[in-house]
Amino acid sequence: AQRVTQPEKLLSVFKGAPVELKCNYSYSGSPELFWYVQYSRQRLQLLLRHISRESIKGFTADLNKGETSFHLKKPFAQEEDSAMYYCALSRGSGAGSYQLTFGKGTKLSVIP
Amino acid sequence: EAQVTQNPRYLITVTGKKLTVTCSQNMNHEYMSWYRQDPGLGLRQIYYSMNVEVTDKGDVPEGYKVSRKEKRNFPLILESPSPNQTSLYFCASSLNRDEKLFFGSGTQLSVL
């Protein structure tokens, strides 16, 4: 079974400090990994995914297959980064196994 | 405007009274799914659908039914709701497995 672990329920950092939101996964195949974000009073939305290897709003995430991790990082936190962050894993094996598993989420609070 | 629409936003019901939460998308997406969000448990997938008439169970399907008779609609049915189904429910869709999910605004369900 696939599993996504986000060890921190809450992470508080000062504005301008580096941020790292941890995500570890367990899955025997080749996963697709995502970070989703939910700002206050807004819908969940995709932040980034590992296959695109892009930087969104200053955030990056690298898939480390050896450590089975997909940590989200940003060098300098901004107040507007305060939100709930979810790591998610998608697998597909053969004909249409589109099951998507989310971690329990980490609430990031950026202190002014 | 491209979006996923869920109705209703809020629903209070009693144990055993059948209910349906509707979900509709106007983006011609193949993939649709339902999640429930509970404090401390994050998002858990209930059911998903890869296309019309193709559905499969997620992590927590017990007590729920779905149907996908048309591409744009993916209703969630609770035949006999119970208090442990009190939760915040999200519908989401994407073009296919590897594309980002678009989320609805959520349905807060309370079963008394």
C-alpha cells in the first residue's frame, strides 16, 4: 500500500527565514508526487509536481528516490506563504489505477 | 470560467436519510474524484473515476456510492448516512492522471 507521511502538523518560521516542509512516501513503484496548497478561504490548488521540475512562488521540491522523500523548500519565507500544505502521491499501474494518496498536511505559519 | 462546482456548500441531515452531493466540471476532464477532509487525517480519497462508466474505490469507500453517467458529473451518494460521515467533502477533476487536480469549494456535511 502507498503511504505519504508529513511529520510536522505545524511549522512556524519567521519572515525571511528558510522553509522546509517534509514529505516522505512509501511506494514500491514509480510514483508521481505533488504538493498542493490551501490558503485561507480558498480552494485547494496545485503548487508543484515533481515531473515538471519547476519553481512556483519560490518553492521547489526534489524527488529523492533513495530517501523516498519529496521535501518542499523555499529560501526566504513570506507572510503570504502561510497556508496548509499537502504532499500527495499518485500511482498508476497497468490499466487506470489512478489512486491518489494525500499526507495529513502541514500548516505553515510565517511570523512577521 | 473553468471550474469544479459542488452543491450544496452546507448540509445538515439525520442518520439514515439518503443524500446526494453533486459535482460538475466544465473542462471536459476525464478524471474525477471525491475526498473527505477530517482534522488530523488530512484528505482521504473516497472514490475516483477515470472516465464515463469507469469508477474505482479509493482509500475510504465504505458507506459511499458514486456514478459517472456523463463526463461532466460525478455525484457522491450516501445511501444511509451515519454520524461518522460528518466531514468536509471535496470533489476534484483533472484532464488525466498526470495533470493537476482542480478542486471544488467543498461541502460541509453534518449527520446528526
